[in-house]
Amino acid sequence: MRIKNIIVSLKMPKKFDVALQAAVLILIAFGTLMIISTNAGKAGGLLVLVKVILKQMAFVVFSYVLMTFFANNFTMTRAKKLYLYAGLILLGLLAFTLVSKETFGSKAWIQIPIPGMEVTLQPSEFAKIFMVVIMAVYVELAGRKNYDFWTIVRIPVIFFIVFFVIILFQRDLGTMLVLTMITIICFLIPSHRSLRKAQRTVKLLLIVGTVCTLFLMSETGSTMVAKLPVFKHVSSRVDIAIDPFQHPHGVGYQLINGLYGFARGGITGVGFGSSIQKYGYLTQSDNDFILSIVVEELGVFGLGIVVIGYLLILQRLFYYAFHTQSEGYKIILIGTGMYIFVHFVLNVGGVSGLISLTGVPLLFISSGGSSLMSIMSAIGISQGVISRIRRQGSVKVGVDKK
């Protein structure tokens, strides 16, 4: 069905990538099963479990609708026309979080009043895909024209700075890291000559930033972070990553029990639904620490499902990115891939104790409507790009003219 050139359909466009679609849907189905498993048998009984299932299914359905909508309707031309409206709405939602209730040490969520059910919206999740799209739009506009550096990056930089500042005051370190990494990678992709000097500088700063991050994760760095009021809660996460057993009944409690889950799982796991750690030991068992439950119940095989699914998604996104001449399309495909990859690294690194906990969910697997809707929107946009590349009969194509 078409409404003023907008396609409303639950079907994917012609020439979409079936392997990418299959990997995404399998991961979501697997994640939904694990969310149900982590909530089965908890306090509240059947009523709580039914609420969890209904909420998760609502998120899955709505996210799928968003994916098909963007897959059928996304074009660079539309993105250019609508980005300002989308950006201003997003900024308004982000600003509203600052007067909302604090949750888990940060003010990143908007409470949505629904009788009998707790539903929240995290606007910062959508800032990630917004930055990917706006970077793609402005690089594509520059094309082979002799635009100067500031003309190309002015609007994306302004949006990024405002997003960064608001998220800083939200005290959401994980989202801030993901947003920064996505924006940096997207900036390094285009080959426009006006960007080359700045790209060399950004690469150097990226190396310096990595070294500084490793330093801040040390005991000395943690002490320095603790002196900053905005990041005081971050220092405790650095401390427990260094040695969670120094606070076994305090801030290290979650990580220790997450590690116990990994240890109990072994090769084959203790069986689906048979986790012990989900019974009060891990308060975030269906979110940040869901991988611990996956490994505890299904062992290495469960971990393999997640890893193989992620690898297939990344392979398909990067395949098309490396076979298109459109730098705007490259930014969208690689930006989406990096969105997924950075989340994976931060989540897995955090719950395994290799790096500090950041509160970043495991995309497609963890509960959370905002993260699922955001990444499914990104997948839909990527599928729309892939469809247009393939419909033109060659992967070596430029941007669509619609």
C-alpha cells in the first residue's frame, strides 16, 4: 500500500539480503527465548512472566514494523529533507530525560505510563543511528564537489556535540562511548580530499584516546575518575573490573555472579531454563548480563549461536559496503556494522570482567525496547540500501536518485 509515495508493508523490498534477514530474526527469536527463560520461576509467578512475554512480543512486532518501513522507504533524498525535524524531536526527547527519574545511576530513560506495566524509552539509543544517517547524507551531498571541510561536517558535528553533552549529563558512559565510536568510524570512511587532513588528526586522537582509556581503567586512573562528580559512579565500575572480589557483597556482586554463570555453563550448559544465577543473583539477568545466563544454560553452544549470528550480520553489511561506489551507502552499512560490533565488545567485555561495565545491552538478545527498535531501524535502512544496490544489477553503483 502507498500513501503519498510512502510504502506501508510488512514485506521487505525486492533484492533485500536474505542471509542478513535470517541472522537478525534468528538472534531475536533466540534472545526472546532467553528473556523468557531468565524471567521464568522468579518472584511474581505466572503473572509476571506473562507481562514480560507480552512486552517483549510488542517490542519485537513494533521493531519489525520499523525495519520494514525503513527498508521500503529510506532514500538519501528523504533523509536530507527530514533529518532536521527528526534531529529536533530527538533533542527534545533527550533533554526531557534530564528531568526524569534516575535509574541505575543515570537519567537516560523516559517513563511511559501504561497501566499494570513498566515501559521506558531511551532516546539516546536512536541518536546512534541518527548520527550514521546524517554523516552519510552530508558526505553524499559533497560527492565530488569541492566543498570545504566545515561545509561537509558542520551540521553533523553540531548534532554530535549537543548529543554528547546531554548524554554526559545523563551519566550514561556506555551510550557516550558507542555514540563517539560510531561517529568517529563514520568520519574516517569517506575519501573526500577536504576531509583527509582532519581524518589523519582523528586517527591520531583515536590512538591517544585508546591509550588514555586503558590508563583510566587502571587503579590510578580510577582514582582520578572518582574525583570528577559527573563520573563518580564510573570509578566503581573500573574498580570492580580490576578486582570484583574486593567488594563481593557490594559493587562487585553482579559481576561475580555473572562470572559464576560462565563457570557453571561449561561446554554444554546446565540446560535451558535451569539457571541458578537468574534467581536474584543477577538483577539484570535479562538485560546487561543475559550472556551469562545464555552460557550457564546452553554452554559454549549458546555462545556460538550469538557469535555466529553476529559474524554473519557483519559479513553481509561489510560485503556490500566494500562493493559500492557510494560513500554515503558505505557509511550507512559500515556505521550499522560498527554499531553492532561496539555493543558486542562493550557488553561481552564488561560481563566477562575484561573491561569496565558500561550498561550496554547485547543487541538482539537483551531485553529493552529502545535498543531493539533502534538497531532494527538501522537494519531496515541498511536493507533498503542493499536492495537499491542489487536492483541496479551490480554492486558497483552510485547513490539512488529518487
